[in-house]
Amino acid sequence: MRFEESTTSLSHREVSAITRGWSDIDPLKWFTYLGLSGVGYAIVFHPTYLASARQYTHQDGHLPIRHFLRESYRDTGLRGFYRGFAAQTAASLMSEFTYMGTVEVAREFLPFQEPFVRDTVAGGLADFAACIFYTPLGLIANRQMTAGYGLCSEKYGYASIRDNARTIYTQRGLQGFFVGFVPMLLTVPGSGIWWGLYGFGKRHLYAQHDTLMWLYGSTASRLPKCFTSSKENALLNGLSGSVAGALVCVVQNPLWVIKARMQIMNVPPRGALMFVVKDLMKKEGLSGFYKGMVFNATVFALECGLFSILYDLWKELATKEAVAPDL
């Protein structure tokens, strides 16, 4: 069966971006690379998270993302771009380690012969596990990023992680930390589909390597190996991730808007999910669910492309040394 191939020793098969699995890498090295890149990633992209959160919770028309960035800079300078950074980064790292560990182990050991199905199921399982770790701190980060803005302008001001946690627990107990968990679970299929599309796209593009070299023409010999390799090609990895990310974003944008609005409620009513959906539809119509979609699809495609490149690079660097077979 195909899933058994990934557990074969390095000495018995060739390892590449297509075949490299959990048993081929050193977990400690790989998680170290993931952690370092995750912090750098958060530093670069956090301002866009802040702007998107404010756009989701703003009612006065469809203002462009630059409006919220400009407003934040005007009010608090560069420091304002990183409101909620600590909570958001901690939530992201905790969920990232859970997510990546789950997806790699599941992709290797799930008993599905079809790669697309195995990748899709593994991605869904990983996202479900990561949601559990992400939601509490992600909720606090969302409150910090939107405090005093849009729908939150009269509800609450900025508070520290500890004060936010105390307020949430006082109002709703432990369940209060999981507001927005249901709409996050609705994104689980999207995460699974991304892995399925990413794997499918990567296998297809690598199979067309000769065509790519033909397109390069005479410039192929002057390009870095990472752009021409038939085994470890950053261009093909990134392109596969970007296309998959853009497609999935179109489906998931309404869920991101719903989740953001649920999390800014001081005391969400019973049936909060349907309350938000009906309120949004009544006040802003169907277009309200697609606030920021063009920007989000663009950023998400770039993020997924960068993630795909780093994902395969870190796995390559963390690959165990091949052990010579016993004769």
C-alpha cells in the first residue's frame, strides 16, 4: 500500500520534496526551524492581522485595508501595528507545533492509498487539534487588536492578556475562552482541502519539470538550483501553496468574518453563531461576509506560498542522514 512506502528506510528509497515524510526527519531540528520561522513570520505579518481584524468588525462601509493601517499608525505610531502581538504569536506557535506534528504523522500512517484523500484527511485532523490550542489566546489577541474600534468602540478598551483572561473567566467561565471555536471548526475542511490541493499541485508540477526547463530556455543554466531542481524546487513548492491558498480563501472568508465578530462580544448570546449571521445579513447583506476578501486572498496566497517554501526547506534541512543498509 502507498502509505507504507513512506515508512521505508532512507537507505531503500530516494527522498525528495514529494516523498519526504515524518520518519525521514529529525523532529527536534524541524520544530526548532518551525519555531524560529514562526516568530519571524509573526513580526512581518502581524500588522495585516490587526488590519484585517478591524476590517471584519467595522460597520461603516467597505473601507480598504490601508485605512486601518493608516489609522493605527496615526493613533499610536509603529507600536500600534503590534497591538496583540504577544497573544497572537503565542497562540500561533502553540497551534503550529500541534498542527504540523499532527499533519506529518497522520499523512504517514493514515490507511488511505489515494494521496489526495490522505493529505486532505490529515490536514483536517491537524486543524481540529490546532484549533483547541489556538482559540483561547487567539480570542484575547483579537480583543486586543480591535479594542476601541468599530463594533468595539463602546464595549471595552485595551487590556493586558491577564486582565482579558480574568474578564472572560468572570463573565463566562472556561467556556468563554472558546467563543469562536465553532466557526473555527467550520474551517477544518478548508485546511484539509488546502493540503490536498497543495499535494496534488506539487505532484503535478514536479511531473512537468521538463516543460518548466523548456520554458526557462537558455537561462536555466544560470538560475539557482532551487529553481531548476527536479527534487527540491522552491518555485514549484511555493506556486503549489499559493494557488491552493487563494482557492481556499474564497470559501473561508465568511467564516473568518463571523469568528471575528463573535469574539468581540462581551457576553455572546445563546446561538451566537446564528445571531451574528442574521445580524450581518440584515445590516450589510451578503457582501458583508466577503469584507476584505481580495486583500485576504492575496495575502493568504502569499503566506501559503512562503509557508510552502519554508515547510519543504525546513524538512529538507531536518532530514536524517541516510544509513547504509546491512549486507
